[in-house]
Amino acid sequence: MKRNWIGRMAMVTAGFWLGGCALMTHGTRQTVSVGTDPPGAIVTVSGHRVASPGEVSLLRNRSYQVVAQWPDGRTATAEIRSEFSWVTALNWVPILGPTVDFVSGAAYELSPDVVAVAQEPFASGPIATEKQEIPH
């Protein structure tokens, strides 16, 4: 019975000493919401395809390009940036905790966590207001 208690305490202690604070609080992945104006586009982020509006789960330690494509063929892009997460500064162990967070990718957060991609209007030339005769 006593051996079981010692093993449990060792696991809890190891968790505090070996785990990074950011890894324990928010993990290595982040869910990002993607929306488009107008809705209904297919959004691709790093191989993940989702109909807008939707969500994708992405690794925190890299930046991404978001590509939205509407049924009429128009496309638009946006970016998601990987940035340092200040949760990493809360580590209990000064060297090991941040190392775990950086190696696992938990030391970062994605920004923005809600992405809105707007469709660009079709390019148009000058609008004719009245019929004019062309001189010969």
C-alpha cells in the first residue's frame, strides 16, 4: 500500500518538474475559427479543408496561410501567425519547463484565433452611362 502511494507522489512530482507550464495549460494545438464573407467558401489551411464557417485544429509552433475559394472561382487569402505565448513565463522550473514548452510547440499561440476572409469584388472597367457614337 505504501509503495503505491510513493509511486503516485513520484508521478505528480515528475509532472511538475518535467512538464512545461504552457504544455500543461493549453497543449501543442489550438483551434482556430475560420469564416468568410460571403459564407460558403471552402477554406484550406495546411491541408485541412473545411466549409466556411468552420474550425481547424493547428499546431501552435508555425504560421499558416488561409486560402478561401468560393463556388464562382474567386479566392482570397489571410495569414495566421505563430507568436510567443506569455504562459511560458509562468514555468516553475526555470530551464527545463521552458525547454519542454519550446520543443513541444506549446510556447506559442496562433493569432488571430478567429480568421475572417472577405471576397474581393470582380474587377470592372468604366461603366457606360449613355450610348455614344464613335466618329469614323
